[in-house]
Amino acid sequence: MAFVLVVDDEKSICFTVEAALRNMGHHVQVANSAEVALSTMRQVEPDILLTDLRMDGMSGLDLLSEVRREFPLVSVVVMTAYATIDTAVSAIKNGAYDYLAKPFTLEQLEHLIQRIDEFRNLKEKNTKLREQLDVLAEPTEIVTKNFRMQRVLDTAHKVALADSTILITGESGTGKTLLAKLIHKKSKRNQGPFVVVNCATLSENLLERELFGYVKGAFVSALRDKIGRLQAADSGTVFLDEIGEISPGLQAKLLRFLQDRKFENVGDTKTFKVDVRIVVATNKDLEVEVKYGRFREDLYFRLNVIDLHMPSLRERPEDVIGLADQILARFFVSTGRTARILDDPAKRAIQAYGWPGNIRELKNALERAAILCTGEQVTVEDLPDRVLEYAQQSHLSAVKSSISAMTQSDVSLEDLEKQHIREVLTTATTLEEAAGILGINLSTLWRKRRKYSLD
């Protein structure tokens, strides 16, 4: 069963197609122009858009372009006369799922709608399988040499055995989701489901439906009952990521749920009770959000039973290389390639960089490096330009500081030059690169290396 929006400026066609689709059990709305169709879709999004190509005002192709931009999940079918089949093919190239040539039979229409329904169901299952594979591919333990991170892990292992609500704070990309999974794994609920809800990616209405579920008829496109994530996670753990993004209205409903673990499906009055543990995370300072009235104080205190703060990667410098080695090894194995390690200049560049995007940025940079790597080791040339440039700037700053300190003592110009060349040779990956940094040619660099015994 699907929600279909039919668009044609010939009312007789709209009437016939609408009646046929309703007899097939689908929910149908009609629009006699592309402009009305867009207005309707902005109120409620259909599963399928069935549109004529030639209409007064905005054409079907123009409508297709707008729908692909605003509603990428909607499947679009174009209706066309035989004389404009070429235009229909062009529409498919621009994102339409298929076309129907007028006049078409009701059997053709039913067969096409069934194919789209099957395709959408397959796509949804594929997305869920990908999510499961992503979870399986991620590490399940957090290894650290950092004292602050170790304290977080020690606390997490202790509180995992309780059922208290946990608030995980920290910058984006620090591993809050991984910590939540670790808490679930170490808890007495580890045989139950671990359900993730990203509060930042859904509108208020969609998030409410995802959390609490809904009944058939609760809204226009509610064609069947659907259980929510809270109910699906019964006996397990629900992880609400980016909790600081939820609306005030939804904050009130979540507060009520946290008080007694009871809720109603959207569009229903029947009350359900579930046994779930709640873990939430945010990169926002919720105390500041409370101060400015953007987050309920009572909800904040209800969530903040146990607070675990994930330190940023720049606060864990001793972990950077170990994490990099793990990430590289995992990527090479997953792609069936022989594992390669970072060479020393690449390690220095990675260690020097600040990683404002934390572990997520490190992972992306190393995935890129692994793809580009053609040698026996991963080199600085394989890393993103921003990482290499930062390392070079840090090195030059260190050299300048060193030279500045030396000029204040009784040191000769030759000693200064020797020190500078030694520093550049240590950092540069090739003699050509070193000569470029020094602003001299290779033969001059060779003579100076011999002069200062820097071979």
C-alpha cells in the first residue's frame, strides 16, 4: 500500500487513475497542475508521484526537477503520449523511476506501482542491513593511553551495570556513539537491542513518530501501524544522539516518558510501558542551553544522572598514532589489500595536526591516504593537504623559535645555518622537498650537507 499523488491537467485522467489506485488499496490525492502538486507535497510527502509531462504552466519535466531537489526519496513516474517517448526517456535520465505511455491499461498501472513498492521495500531493507554492517565493522572497545580517557572508561564500566540514564558530552567525532555501545555491551541488557536515534537529522514530527510510533490514519500518509524505536528497544538500550537538537514540544513528551517509561503512539490513546535504558549524547553545553531557555531544566536534570565527558583528540595526543594504526589496518583489511603502515614523516604530520574534527576527521583522512597510497608505506603525500601544511607550518615556527633562541647566545652564522638545514632535512620526505623549503638547488644542498657532515 502506497500514498500516490496523481498530477494531470486533464481531470478525466485524474479521476480514472485515482479510482483505479483506490480500488487497488492505495491512498491517493490528485492535483491538476504541477504548482498545486508542489504545494501539496510541501504539506505531506507521498511515496509515489505520477505526473503527466505536458501541462499548462509548469511542465512535468520542471516538476520532476523540483521534486528531485526537494523530495529525493519520492519515486516519480511520468505519463506521456507515444509521440513524446523520447521526452519520457529523458525524464528517466533526469531521475524518474519509469514512464507510462498513454493510453495505458489498469494492469500496467498496477504492475508498475507494485514494482515501485517492492523496490522501496528492498531499498529500506538494504539501508537497515548497511546500518547493521556499519555497526559490526566498528571497533567494540576503546583503547587509550590517556589518563583522562581511562577515567571515563573506568566510570563507564561501573555505571554500565546500573540502569541509570547517562549523558555523554563532548565535541563531534570524539566517539560518543562508541562509548554508548560499550556501555550497552557491558550492561545486563547486552542481549537486548541497541537502538540509535539521531535527533539532529529528523524534523519534530518525524522524530516523534520514530520514537513513539504511530497508528494507521494518524496522519495522511500513515497507511499502517508502525512501532517506534522505544518500543523496538524493549529490554535493551536506546541511544539518543544530539539530544540538544530536539524541539521544546518533544522535550516535554520525552520528559514524561523518562518519568515512568510510558507513552502513546501518535494518533492513539492506548498507553504502552517499556523497559529500556536511556543513554543520550550532545556536543552542546546543555547548561548554557538551559540558561537561554532552549532546553528544559527539568529534562536536563532528568538526563544528567551520570555525566561522562569524552575528551577531544587534541587532549589525547598519546592516542593519535595508535588510533591511526588501527584505522589504517582495518581499512586495508576491509578492501582486501596488503596492510601498510605510516612512515615516520607521516606520523610526525599526524601527531602535529590538531584534528578539530576529532576521530571522525582522522578516519576520513586515513581512508583517503590508504586509497592514494601506492608505495610500501603511507607517506605525507598521501595525507590531505591541510595536514601536511599544518605540519610544515609547525616545523617552521619551531625552527624560527630555535634560531631566535640561538641568536641571543654566542652562536656563529654557520651554526645557525647548520641547525636550520638539519631541521629541514629531518622533516622533509625528499631532498627535492628540503631544497625547496631552503630555497636552494640540489647541488648547493649536497655541498652544504657534506660541509656540515649531515649525510
